[in-house]
Amino acid sequence: MIRRQNRLITMLKPLSIAMLLLSIFSIVWLRSSFVSLEYSISSLEKKKSVLMKDRKMLAAERASLLSVERFEKVAGNSTVNSGFVFPDRVKVVYVKKAKDNEPYRASFKER
């Protein structure tokens, strides 16, 4: 009986040491993975802030390009008749999109 316990103890010692080493390496691996994930998140947040700034700049540029004053200035400054005229309210057609997949509806209503 004592001999059997000695065998069990001699087998459990290397197994417990291997389990201890495995748990230490797994903790170190998890920690390094967590740190690298934090670095990735940080770089993505920086990229997001740069892209948000670019988006705001492009939205402002788009607004300036589509402004009515710019069209009036271009139409007024051209020496050749550019064809820009204000539309007649009676001839304007408004198209409203239906909620789902219904066809478009057009009307000659004045706003």
C-alpha cells in the first residue's frame, strides 16, 4: 500500500509542476494578448478621430459647393449665357418617395 502511494506521489509531482508551468504560461499569454488588443483599439480610435475630422471637412466642402450663393455667383459672373435661370413655380414637379416599395408619386402642388 505504501509503495502504491509512493508511485502516485512520484507521478503527481511532475504532473503538478507541468500544470503549474502551463498555467503560468497561459496567464502570461493572456496578458500579452490583452495588451496587444489595447494597442490595436488605441490605433483604431486614433484612425477614427482622423476620419471623423475628414468627414466634417468634406461635409463643409460639400455644403459650400452646393450653396445657392455659389451657383448664383457662377451664373452671374459668366460672360457667356450659361443657361442658369430660376424655375417657374408652376412648372416644378415634386416627387415624393413612398414608405415601402410603392411607386413614386408626382404632383404639381405648390409649396
